[in-house]
Amino acid sequence: MAATRTNEAGTGMTLLMGAAAGEVAVWALDRADWFMWNRIDEKTRERTRSVRPGGEPPAHVLASVAERAAGLDLSERQHKLGGDLIHYSIGVAPAAAYALFRDKLPVAGPARGALYGLGMFLLQDEGLNSVSGLGAKPTDYPWQDHARGLIAHVVYGVTTELVLNALETVVAGTLDEGSATET
């Protein structure tokens, strides 16, 4: 059923719905992540900060790289905003692609979203962040960071799936209404 709604919406609309779902999903990921971060002991948080490049999360490290490359000297507030924008962008682009290709996955519904979140965790947190220098090696982080990242990314994936399902239902209803008024 979702494949039909996506096809009816068209590629452009599907990408927009994916981007919107990604925005909501990153917000949900952040809420879950901060909830867990605020409940781990200070020693673990300090160990995490100590292994992060510059003591910052990966998106903020990337913001620092961009600032240096552009010759900018931003305030702390501007730097944080830039890092947050990068963080959201990193979640939006894959969600847009996921919206296009998710119906090709062998599962559906929240399980499909959970698998997507797991994949993003493995790819981004456990892989690309280390390889790119935006994060430390996975073995440098305490186990709580891996658990926190995994749970937060599963929240991200399931949220992406649920928001896409809701948006597809709205768009399908709009398309149905449009065709009913044309007759």
C-alpha cells in the first residue's frame, strides 16, 4: 500500500516527505539521546568528551572544519547553530533517500524503520565518523555511548517510518480528493 501512495505522490513529493520525516526524526533522536546522556554518570560523560575531537560531537567538529576552511571566526552561539544545522542535514538527506527506496526492503512498518535506524547507526556512528576524523575510534568510547547511539538511531529510524506513513496517508487523501473533484 505504501508503494502505491509513494508512486502516486511522485519522486519530488516523496523526497520532500522524506526530508520532512528526517527533520522530525532527528528531533526525536535528539530527545532520546539527551534523555540518556543526562542519566549516565559524569565520569562516563567526561570520558566521552575526552575522546571526541575537540571535545565536540561529530557535526560540530564538521562545523569547525568548515569554519576554518572559510576563514571564519564565529561566536560560540554561531558555531553551535552551524553544528546543529549540519546535524539536522546529516539526518535529512538519508531520510529523503530512505523514502524513495524503503519499499524495496523485505520488511515493513516500524521494523523497517528500526532496521534503517540500525543501518544509520552502524554506517554513521560506528563507521564514517571514525574514518572521517569527526569522531574517535569506536573502541575509544565507553559502551554506554554505543548503547545510547544505537537506541537513539532506532528511534530516528522508527520515527522516520511513522512520519512517512502519516504523510503518505495525507498526500494519498489529497490526491484522492483531487481526482474526485475532476470527475
